[in-house]
Amino acid sequence: MKYWTLIIATLFLVSCKSKAGMVNTNSVTPYVVDENEMTSKKVIENHYSNKRDFSTLYIRSSAKYRDDRQSQNVSAEIKIKKDEKILVSIRFLGITMAKALITPKEVKYYEKINGTYFEGDYASLSEWLGTDLDFTKVQNMLLGQPIDDLTQQKYISEVTDKFYKLNATDNKTEKSFFFEAKNYLLKKQEVVQPEKERAFAVNYSEFQNFASAILPAGLFINATQKKGKTEIAIDYNSVTFNEELSFPYSVPDGYDRIFIN
């Protein structure tokens, strides 16, 4: 099960180390944040005006995973065909140890150590991370976007630590989104379920301005549940857009199917 968690780690943390075209979202002092002038609707409109115009995205990255029992460093290749599929290949010392194919309908993966594979919906993935997920939410987190479509719900706006913060509570789930004041890029998103003692947060540092999109330049995920705490960080080594990509996935012969409860 270790590589299952590493696959999920790769899916949710994306960052870019290249210094070219960086958008500094830490220095927002010159921009006056006036909570009386900036409504939640305006914050949302400004955020979604940031560009994200591409068909495919190819990421080479390195990931660091840590929980209460173990830590692991791996490399990962992430291919995205926007709104259709995500393919993740995890390697250790150059050897492919696991592969996952994510689509709007299902999650598939196999891992080499135990010779096992999994095919199923998003229920187990949601349980592991402590928040309900689907393909769109996974893709949005990779792109530095809110997991939810913010235009579909009402939010209470406030200003905290020089950031615009939008809050909403739905079915005993508390959600918060923090935006910097210069470009309205997402700095942090949190999902908290107090009754279930679950919390999930993604932090974004700087962003990199490409011709096709603005992507996060550093992410850190923190998932807390009764069974323990998980921390994950990923660094991009290279990013390319709009290439013709293949998404090869097939379970090797002899692997055993597993079911995640």
C-alpha cells in the first residue's frame, strides 16, 4: 500500500523550480486589501481570469512523502490531457515502481513491490485524503485551482494576513480559500470536517507564468485523520505544454487485484 499513497502524493502536489517568469505572491504590500471594497464575487471573478489555456501538460517531478511510520523520496512523471485523463508513473532509482491512470469515472493503479493492482471509483481516495474528491478536483489541485467551482456557492469574505479569504460551510464541512491580492492566485485551500476529525490543506508558494498557464511553483499538502498525519511535497523539474502525449497503461501479467476498504 506504500506506493498507492505515493501515487496519490504525486497527484496532489505540483511545483516548479525554474526561476524564469516567476510571479512573486509573497510580496503583496503595495496592494491595499480593502475588505469593504472587494466582495467575494469580485475575488472569484479575478481569480478565474488568470490564464489556463492548454490541451496537454507534461510534468517531470520529484516527490517527498512522510507519514507517522515512513518517509520516501521518488521521482514522478505526470501527464495530463485536460478534463480527460491523468497518467502518473512513479520511479525509484530509475525503475518504474508504480503507475496510475485517473479518469473522470475511475482510478486505476498497479505497483511492482507486491505485484498488485487496483481499479475503482473515488471513494477510497476520498477516504484516504479526508475530503471528497473527483477527477475535476484532482486536476484543479494540480493546476493551483480551488478544488470546488467557486461560482456555484456563496462565500463569506474577509481579510487575513494580507490575503482575501473565502469561507463556506456545507454539510458539516468547512472550506476556506486564501488568495493573494496582486494577481488573485490561490495561496492555500483547506477542508475541515470537525465531527470526523479530518482536515486537508494545500499550500502554494510562488507561481510560474508560462505562455499557456500560470502554475504553482511550490506546494505542500497536509492531511490529518484519526489514524495519523500525512505530509507531501513535490518539485517540478520540467514542464511542457500542448505536446502529443501517449497514456500507456496495462497491468502486468500475474498481478493480483486488491480492494481498498
